[in-house]
Amino acid sequence: MALTPDQFLTQIKLGRLLPAYLFIGPDAYRRDKCRRALIEYWLAEGEEREQGLTRLDLDETSLADAMDDACSYSLFATKRVVWITSAEVALPRGKDTAGGADPVARYLKNPPPGVIVILQCSRFEFDGDDKAKIERVQKFYGCLGGQVEFPHPSPLEARALAQLLARDAGLRLTADAMELLVEATGNNSTRIAIEMEKLGLLTGEGGPISVEQIQKMVPDARESTIFALVAAMGRRDRRAALEVLDTLVREGEYLPLALSFLAGQFRMAITAKEARLAGAAQIQQYFSRQGVPMWKARAEQVAQTAQAFTLPQMRTAVQGLFRADRGLRDIRPDDRIIMEQLILALTA
């Protein structure tokens, strides 16, 4: 059964924990939050916590030996948490996972009392090329009734987390500064928490934190984000788009991702134009009703694009984006030249 981090925390509060879980996904912030909550609940503070927590790595030991360790009793702790990392290493080579995690299945038939096992796989993403790998790991550990998923947060979840952390730290960020912080960290919750802690140390409690302060404190904030390139091209700002492209190329960013965001923005702008939506507020309301995640800054970008281009120009732009995407995926493409040609065409 797939669980969210919040559902796992609820199980802790209710005292309804399973003998073993799979923690899967790359989001370190929420995983660490669940780890701390489990250890604080299950192991008493002091010597029991020190003696009762066992850390194992499948890069260094076998799955069978790790589960044997979980079955052994401790002389110094009545309860144990056995934390096993690199869970994906136990998978057999090739695509066959028919045997499954036999040592885990045997363990679950008669788990020792007072022991909770966590198998952690944090190497893979939930989308892109890693999706099949994630599914293979989940199938291999299918005997585990609790599989807690830790994907990177969505843009809306990242903003909610940033707002919560800012409130807890007594920080006041302007709306634009909040948008920039989330964009600059790529919706990565761990990076958001780190940057928010830095802002708290450097600014303290006081007046609102501006965009300029974020740009100074957060590495490569506006200049290096794919979102900045999308925004500049969407408002036909050739100079800004070329400057951001230069930064992205130097940083080795994956440019097809920028095309994907830009194509989505143009499609939304076409929809907004055809629906005769006037302004960012109507655009945000319209797409939210359709179940499409839409926040204020995104709606403003779509509105700028709809205002800067006519319908025929936007349809032509989508065709140009398709050709550029195909060019980037060609054999030995020159990504920079392809993107520069696209920018010149869209900002003419």
C-alpha cells in the first residue's frame, strides 16, 4: 500500500505502525522528518535511543544478513529501529523480479516484537527515465504493506512548505520574493529549507525580504532558472532571454526541459486567448476550475504571453518549439545555436 509522508506520520500518532516499511523517493526533507518522528516515538531518549538504532547499507552487506540482524535481540535496548539504506542494490540484475525480496517476506512471517525495519531507496525519481526503476523496486518489495513515497513536491506543495517555514522562522517574504525562492530552488524541499535557514541567520526577524535580497543570498536565483528563460521569451524580451540562455548553457542545464515549460505556457496562453480571459486573475480562476495547478505568478506569465502574441503567432510558435525540440534530440546537436534561433524567431 502506497502511503504519503503525512499518512505515515498519522500512523505514528495513532500508534499503528507496521513491522517494516519501504521509504522510496528522492525527497530528503520529508524523509528526514518521518525518520525523526519515528525514532522519537519508538525509542526512548538516552541510552535506548543510542543502542536501539541500527544503520545498515546494502552496498556493504547483503539483504539476508540485514534482515538476520533485524531478527536478533539487543542486550541493551527493548526496542529497535533498523534503518537499511540502498535498498535498490538487492534487486537482481535484469528485469526479472519474480522472486521478490524473499528475506523480507520470511521476516514478515514472524517479525520480532519491538523492532521496526525501514528499507530506504532514495536514488531514483518518480518520473522520466527513473520511473521504470522506481516501479521495479516497488514490485520487488511488494511484500511490504507500507511503502511510503517521497517524490519531490509539486510547485504548489513547495510554495506551501516555503510559506510554513517562513512563518515558523518569523520571516516575511514579499510575494515575488517567495515565488523567486521556490523557482530558484527547483521546488526542492531540502534546498528550500536550507535557503530559508540562511535567510533567517542573515536577516533575522524584521522587515519584508525583497527579490533583491533573494537574488543576493540564493545562488543563481533568477538568472539561472529555466523559469526565467520561459518568462523572458513569453514576454518577447530578447535581451533577457539570451542572457539567461547563456547562464543555463554555462551551468549545463537540460534545455529540452525549458522547451517543455515554454510549450506548456504557449498552450495555456492560446487557451486563455480563445476563452477571452482578461488578466491573470481570470486565468488563474479558469485553469484552477479545470484542475490545472495555477498560481498567481504563473497566471501572470501566461497573461503576458497572451498579450504579447496574436493567436496565429502563438500557433506558429508552438510549431517552432516542436521543431526545436526535435533538433535538440538530433545526433550531436548544438543546443545553444538551436535555442538562439528559437529565441530570435519568437522575439522578432
